Amino acid sequence: MTELAGKRIVLGVTGGIAAYKAAELVRLLGKAGAEVHVVMTENGARFVTPLTFQALSGHPVWLDPWDDRRANNMSHIDLSRSADALLIVPASANTLAKLANGIADDLLSTLCLARDCPLLVAPAMNRQMWHNPATQRNVAQLRADGIEILGPDSGSQACGEVGEGRMMEPEAIREALIGFFQPKLLAGKTVVMTAGPTYEPIDPVRGITNISSGKMGYALARACAQAGARVQLVSGPVALEVPHGVECISVHTAQEMYQAVMQRVGAAQVFIGVAAVADFRPRQSAENKIKKTAGQAPVIELDLNPDILAEVASLPAAPFCVGFAAESQDLDSYAEQKRSRKRLPLVVGNLVQDGMGGDENTVILYDDAGRHPLPRAPKSIVSQGIVAHLATLLAQDEAKH
């Protein structure tokens, strides 16, 4: 994943036990393609040595405002001029207070005051320090000044207490930073989505399901959230981590998925049906395990499951509906038939052999203007292309009404 390729990030590390997590963040940002330059406070260097960050980033670490490695001796200005963002992880209560009040008494705080790039901070402190009125006033001022606040989370703290103030995990901070750079094409929109397979029980140990991994749906939920949407993801059983900023509603059967969607879709502007929903379910699910009888297979009667996408698309005030068509052959024909039959403005089609279960996909977008192939790419990148196309169509649709 190189979603931060070409980005230059200045990472500030201040004094807090969570400073050790900043080392992992440097590794994650580098893996995502970013060039990372670390600036530490004196207290930050008490928790993790500058040598650690130099080894991980591949660049010298900056601590001293009087450092003369810059020819003009103005590192507090030069460091931000070519940066795409300044990120402080962890941001101590003392650092937040300095930023809110314009105090510049070390290299990092001076750099923040002299910057001309966005500033993001990930607070980390004891729960009482976080809830202290002074800290809350400072945080409110930082938000008013346009500074992005990442977290904090709630949980166990190094002091042994439990509560809000725990720093977001490095993976979540990386995700938030990637999302920060994405165009907010869906800002203000609510998107309801389905993803993954459904599972229709035959008995307590057997069921009807499929091989959908949910990866495409989860990648698209992530892309929608990064584009500024409120995302409600109704997910069948998968082994995937819920994307940052996405609300996940876990279900098993098609009927459970249908109910969860219908409860939420009335407030949505967009519905995206990515899930591989079972078309059929056993008419009756056995209470106990069906025992094998020699030479005789059980007869299982099936009933049709609800067609969630068709039901949503036929609502009187239907949201903008996007369908997915995963086919093994004749993709153009089947995708267009699905789009026409369910009256969908957009269908995303792919051959199962190109994407099912894998980390990459090759898709074609079908709309009133024709077919629009997207290059084969990781599903995270494919999802960004889908979101960009969706946003264009949604804007055109809203302009008509």
C-alpha cells in the first residue's frame, strides 16, 4: 500500500509514554510511501532515543532550535516549507497548551507557529488530564484554529487507570492521515452499505454461504469514509478489521441483513450493495445436527431470500443505488441486465476470477453513459476510483432534482 507516496510528513514526538508507539507509526508511514522527518522535544527524547527514529525514518532527527545543520540556521521555518503535513504523536497536555496559546519555546512548538502546512495532533494523557477544563478549553481552541484532533481513544492507560485519553493506535493514525489527504467528495452524505457473505443455517453446524471475503466491500466503506461520508456498513461474517471511521452492524443471514438495511436506509443519500447475499435459505433450520443416514441424503427445501438491492431501489424516496455484479462470464451482458432490471444508476462489475477473495480487482463501471473500465489495482485504489465516479454521478443526479 503506497497511498502516501510522494507525501512529506514532519512527525513531532513529545514527552509521553505513548512515544514508543510513534516509532511504529514511522514504520507504517514509510511503508505507505511517505517520507518522514522527525522532530522531538527534550522530554520526548527521554522516552525513545533519537537514534531509533533516525534508523526507522532514514533521516536525521531534529531536537535543538539552535541546530546549525541548515545553512541559514532556520530549521523551524525550513522544515515545514516542503512538508505536506505536520503530525504530532503523541501530543501531551503541555504541548496542546502551548499550541493553543502560541507559545514557542522549543523547536517543535516554534515550528508549529511558523508552519504553512496542515497540523494534526494525536493527544495522549491520563484521563483526568484529558478531562481537565484547561485541556478541554485548549482542545476547543485548537479545533477553532483549524487543527485536526485525532482521538483520543478510551481504554487502559499506562498509569493503571481506564478511561479517555489513550492515544489512537498507530494503524488508526495512519488511516486518519491517509483519509485527511483524500478529497471530501462525499462530505455531508450518509452511505449505507452491505459487504461480505451471508450464512443461511441448515442445522447448528451446516449452512449455505459463499466464498466472498468482504475485502471489496470493506475497502469501499473505507474509501467512502475517507471521502467524508458517514458510513454504516451492514456486514456478513468476515475476518476483517472494521475501517477507521466506519460504523459496522454485524449480521449473519440475508433476512438479518435486509432488516438492518431497511432500518437505516431511509436516512441515507447513497446505498451500495456489495454483499454476496445468498439467494436461497432453507425453509426450516434444524434445531439439532442432522444425522447422516446410510445411503440416503436429506432433502432440503429452499425459499427465496429478499432481494435487498431491488427493494431499496424501489422505495418511493430511494437513495442513489449502486449495485455490484460478480460474474464468471459474459460480464457486460449480465451487468447491464442487472442495472436495467433493478433500475440502478450505477453497477460495478467484475469477473469472480479477477477479484473474489484477493487483494486486487479489475472492475468495470456501468452507467447511462456506457462502460468505464478501471485499471487493475489494489482494492483500496479501485475503491477510490469507484467513489470518484459515484460522486460525479451523484452530483449530476442532485442537479436534476
